[in-house]
Amino acid sequence: MKAKVAVIGGGLAGLATATCLADSGCEVDVYESRGFLGGRATSWPVSGAPNAGLQPESPDESELVDNCQHVLLRCCNNLLDFYGRIGVADRIKYHSQFIFIEPGGRMSTMRRGCLPAPAHFAESFLGLSFLTFHEKIAVSRAMGCIPSEWRSRTDLDRITMLDWLQEKQQPQAAIDRFWYPILVSAVNEKLDTMAAAHGLQVFWLGMLSQSDSYQMGLPSVPLRELYSEQGLGPNIQIHYRSPITGISLLNGHVSGLESNDRLIEADYYVSALPFERVQALLPALPIQWKVFEHSPITGIHIWFDRPVTNLPHAALLDRTIQWMFNKRGGRYLQLVVSASRCLTEMSKQEIVKLAVRELSEFLPAVRLASVEKAHVIKEVRATFSAKPCLAAFRPDADTIFPNFFLAGDWTRTGWPATMEGAVRSGYLAAEAVTRAAWSPRNFLIPDIG
């Protein structure tokens, strides 16, 4: 298919669109407002400025840190396909166990056993110390409902995940200690706000459908190093520091993009921008913009003067900090708080103080260590809020303009705001472009299970 395509945005959605279209023979230009790729799944250099009232490090100690730890599961078919397309699949390291730590330091581990799916967690689940026997029975009963209800219930997008859990008579401790840490980190929304459809989707695809679908993949390099022009292929041209400031229309078509006082023309155009930026550029699109809201994520990076743990990662129960990731020898930890509205008004110094205090409850070695430096990244507009009744308003890739298409995790992907959702949107947008060019191609890989 010979066509010239302009893609707005160099995040995962835009890059996924570009790689598929380039593989189809298109000439693709990607316009990125910043000087690097990755969008909200990227890395930032940390150097110089004190971040928590500490002494600044010297310039030669600067390093790339991810805005927050991004995690994938083996059920993320399209994201894994995209990593294969750009040649970085070998930079993902998989972990086969979930570690939970209670205040006081007691640990529990959940991993696959000898039974087939969906019972592959049975042995380790029964050994979890943070749930009582009664709570385990209740959770098991609810988990048993997921395979059939995920396929058959029609109201899951109209109720919250908390509604569903209460319907299944889940004890509050089971909600707080089991369902909450898994789902809030996966969907980036609180249980009383996220649609039950997304909660059941996470557990069915990621935990139950296959015995290895739960395996957690973590990039072994900073996120920004996953994306390079060489890996994207020769038919893609990246234009850095090229924000799109206007979209021109003519006779019901998009006729060009405005960037840096120049007009960009192409046969087809794909926007891979967040919803609030699309609204500003093209308010004529018939989208109910007011129904879309943001949910924040806060990443907290702390460097200690000594190792404080040898665990690779862990869910931290009953506190503000939800997950801990060991980034370098137990001295550099990255902490994540999803749906972090409680932190948005706090100063970075207050957040670091809170994080160190809570960490000391889980990792005793923290009490003997000193903080060498710390950094906080608040992503106030990290994702869209996956609330009930939103699915009907998420737009398809096709728009009222025959040569203009939408990508982005907020579009109708069937997934919440995840890296998998972003890539799915890019593949769907690429399919829409090929249909418009009378050379249809299929790129989207169906979900497992």
C-alpha cells in the first residue's frame, strides 16, 4: 500500500500505528512535541537539582529514570507483538511470582503450581498468610464466577468493581488486601470508581485463562531505550520537537497539519494524542468530551546509602505505597501509587518522607539506611479514568473525516488505559487507514482465552 501518512504523537499508540503502516509499504512521518519517544511510558534524566531537600548529585551521576514502573503481563498479546516488531522483546524480564508484604515484614508469595488453569494458583493461594481461611474461601468463590460472568453478563460496564465484590459478599479485608493491590495497579483506578468489566477482564485474562498469563514483565532498560528510529524501520521518519498546533479542514477532509509555522500534508492522518489534546485541536469531532476524566499515578524514586532489600518487587499492603520495585541492588527502589489523588496536593518532600516511613514498616533495613537522593514524578494526567458507562463513549478509530483517524488508549480498544490498550489502539488505527486506502490489513491480535 503506497500512501503518505502523518501520525501525531510518538507514544506507544503512535509508534504502533507507524510500525504497522510502514510494514504495509506506507511512508510514515511521526510528529512528536518532545525530543524523545515513548509518550507517558518513558524516562527522564535525573541530575543536579535537589529533589527532597537533599544535596544535589554531580552531573556525572545523572541517569534515566522511568516516570513510573510500567508492567506488562504475558496476556498482553499486542504489546508483545509490537516489542517483537521493533526488536526489543529480549529486553523484557519476566517474573513468575507475586510477593505481598504486610506491615511488620511478613511475606506471602503467589505462584503457579502443578494444577492446570484456572486452578494453577490453588496451592500458593491457600498458603497466603495475609488472608484468613474464611477470606480465602470467599475470594475463591468469587474467582470461580469470573470465567462465566466475564462472557455472559451485560451489566459489567454499568456497575463498579466494588459493587461486584460486595455482590459476591467479599469480606472487607479480602477487598483491601487481595483485590485492591492487584486491580488498582492494573487499571489505575479505585475499586469504587472502576467499571467491573475492567476488573473481571484483568483477572480473567491476566490471572485465570492460562497458567502463564500472569507472569509479570519488567523492562531491563529504561523505557526510553526501548524505542529507537533504527528499530522502527526505514519507512518511518521521526520529527522531534514538532508539536501540532492546528488541523486544517477542506471539503470535509483534513487538508493539513500546522507545526512550527509550516503546513504538513499527507494522504492520511492519525492522531495518537490524549483526549484533552485532541479536543483542543479538533473540537468538531462528535465526541462527548466531558465524560472523560483523568486518574493520576505517582512514581517515587529513592536511592539509599546501602541495600535495603533483595526482593525484586513486592505489593505493600495496608498503606499508601502500593508497589515496590528493586531497580539496582536493593539501593535504588522505585515505588508506585496508582490512582494517587491523595498525593497530588502534597509536596515532593512530604511524599518522600511518607514513602520512607512506610517502607521502614515493610523493610527493616530502611531504618538503618540514609536517603542519598530522591525524586518524585507526579503524572496527574497519567490515564483516563476507567469508570462505569464510559465504554459507549470511547470513539472508534474512524472519524467523520474520511482521511483522519484516532489512536490512543482512551479510544475503543476493549482495554483500560494500559500499554496493551495503547498498542491495540495503534493497530486498530492502522487497520482503519488500510481500509480507507482500499488495501485492508489485519494487525490486531485477539485476546487469549
